[in-house]
Amino acid sequence: MGIRAESVGSRYCRFIALFGIALENGLVLVGCFNQLLEEGLSIEEASIKGACLRLRAVLMTAFTTLPRINTDIVFS
């Protein structure tokens, strides 16, 4: 039961893709926070409001990515 080179490589590619998605979600959140801070909200208010505003987009990205990763883990 050896590990095939292609399965290891594809796992690394999926990890890099997942990391990129998480990074992009974080950057979108930080951009939203900064915009709200420029509008005059406090850090606490900007964090809460920004998270609420961007929650749907972040969850949609996560929920469309996770089934693919779980399928690959189960069937690899």
C-alpha cells in the first residue's frame, strides 16, 4: 500500500488552493474593516459590522470548497 506520487502532488495542490481561498477571504475582510474604519466606526464596531457584511460571501466560498476536499480525502 504505497503512496502514489500523483496523489501526494494533488493533495499539495488542493492544500495550496484552500490556503489561497482562506487568504483571499481574509484580505476581503480586512479591506471591508478598513473601509468601515475610514467611515469613522471604532475598531470594535468595524470588526462586527464588517464580519456581518462579508459573512455570506465567506461561508459560500467555504461551503463550495469543503465538499470537494472531503470527497478527495474519502476516495483517495
